[in-house]
Amino acid sequence: MATFSCPAVSFSFRCSYGSSSNGNHGDYRVNINVNGNASTRPFKQHALVNEIALQSPASLANIQFLENGHISEEKIRQRIPTKKQLVDPYRQGLIVERGVGYRQTVVVRSYEVGVDKTASLESLFNLFQETALNHVWMSGLLSNGFGATHGMMRNNLIWVVSRMHVEVDHYPIWGEVIEIDTWVGASGKNGMRRDWIIRSQATGITYARATSTWVMMNVQTRRLSKMPDEVRGEISPWFIEKQAIKEAVPEKIVKLDDKAKYVNSGLKPKRSDLDMNHHVNNVKYVNWMLETIPDKFLECNKLSSIILEYRRECGGSDLVQSLCQPDEDEILFTNGVVQQNLLKNNVLGMDTMTYGYTHLLQTKGGTKNEEIVRGRTRWKPKI
């Protein structure tokens, strides 16, 4: 029961969820009392909100119904599907791969590119995250968590990424239309693998591939959890036995220490760096790593692959230190003139000329530093 009032009118309403006489779902039978005159009638979700807004606009923001027979303003605005959808016209998405994969068409925006008019690595990571969430959205399994299913929410579980591997052959350019395919598969007994492929819609050329491993964390204890049978039953019908990147033996990333050549200390997460799970979003980790690499190197080289191994979450109050160690002598690739002359004279082959860095992000504590994520990046000269 809720009551609202404004200078001209006062009214109260009581709603219950059900189906209308004509079989349409999503109706709410609402008992409304306006200035003492009572009436009962069915309302669609949006019609109910419009009625309240018409009678008392200032009260609209205060509407909160629960899931057990009620709705919330958040759910009305989000329109999260309660069953599987095949097409999403708003997100330019559709279900593929015999009904279990997802494909989204995206236009590269001006704020997603850098000075060279190509999409940044940060933009690619954001697209990976967005398409993954949209895939769950269209499955009908999405609850109100950050990609969490209904079963996960009932068990106080959230997804956390444990490993990610991205390979980039070409970076999309500003205004280009690209297609992103994503799908999921099993990873051991308690994990899930999610893969992506980014291609040019105009040429069909694959630009980037990515694979990732996800595990479940209890949102209250902040500890990893086994996958409940209820959740396994929700997501296993969506599993595909296909990999965007085949890793026979995953590359082992060594741990750096304070002797690393480049160290950036005193990094402090901002409020804008936190996601819906209240920890620093993994895209921010990538930025912290790349910012430690010398500018001269970034000016004449582009990232071709990155591997991330996540060790623990990072909170808004943590102080972070970024360590970075090059694999090779930097004389060649910190001097763009030397590098370009070597390429021009075919001293080094462009297809085989790559450079590597090892990375580490860790919390900077008083007595003990804790690993957040280890990383490996490979780079190729810009042509």
C-alpha cells in the first residue's frame, strides 16, 4: 500500500501482479483511491507509472515494489527480459550459434578512439564487458546484479574474472561498424569460460579475439564459491564447445619485485573506477599497467596481445603500485628513428618483430603488499 499527495489531489493504491482477462501478461490490478473515490482496474507497468506521474510527478522517484508480486521503478526502466529474446533492436543484438551465442553490431564512437583515430584497448575491454552483459540480458536469466543470474542472486553470488587473454591484429577506426560475437563454455567444475571475436562488418576480417575465465564469489564473505547446481542448471544449456584462442599450455607469468625497471606508486582508485560490485573494474587495471610503459615506446608500437591473471579484488580505499619490466634491451624500441630505419632496411622482419613486458599491480600496504593482477603484454611496431 502506498499513498501520495500533492496540493490538488491525494490518492493511494494497492497493486497485485497477474494476468488480465485477455491473457496479456505483465498487468497489475491496482486499487486506486483518488480523493475518496475508489476504483479497481488493470494496468500495464508503464501505464501504472504514467498514472502515478500524472497524479503526483514528485512521487514517481519514490516508487519501490519488491519482486514478490511487485515491481520496482528500476525494473520498469530497465525492462530486463524474463524469458529468452532472439532480437534486441535497442542494442543491435541477436542470438546466433543455434540459439545460444550472441552477436552485436557496434559503431566505433568518437570517445572510444585515441589520437590516431583507432579504438583504444580500454574501449575493446569495455565492449567485451558490455556484450557479455547483453548476452545474459537476452537469455532471460539476468537478475539485478552485474551479470548475475536469478540463482546466483538467491545464493549471494557474483561473477569475478580470474584470467583474460586478448589478441589484437587490427584496431577498429572511428566510425567503423564492427560485429562482436560472444559465447560461453565450461571451465572446470566451478568456472565458466567466455570468448569473443571482433570483426569488420564491411570486410569480415577478424580484428581481435579474446578468451576469459570466470568464477563465483560470495558477495558477503568475499570468498570464492563452488557453483551451485541451481546456477549450473541455468547456464549450462548455453555452453558452446568452441574457443576464440586455443591455449594448449597457458603462459605462466612470473611475479615482479621491487627491482622492476618501471614503478608507478601511489595510484588511488576514484569513485568512478568502481563497478556495480563495489570493486575496481578490470578495465582500470589495464590502464594502470599501460601508463607505466614509457611514452616513447607507446608512440611507435601498438599492443598485439595481453594476458591478465587476477589474484584479488581492489577496493576504493586501496593504494596501488604498478610494476613493469621489459623483456628486451630498450635501445631499439624507445628510439622511433632507429626502429623505423631497421624496418625500412629489412634488418628486422615486421611480422616477427615483437617486444614484451611483464606487469604487476599490487596493493601498497604498510607491512605487506598483496597481488591484484599479473600481466603480460606483447607489442608490434606501428606501420
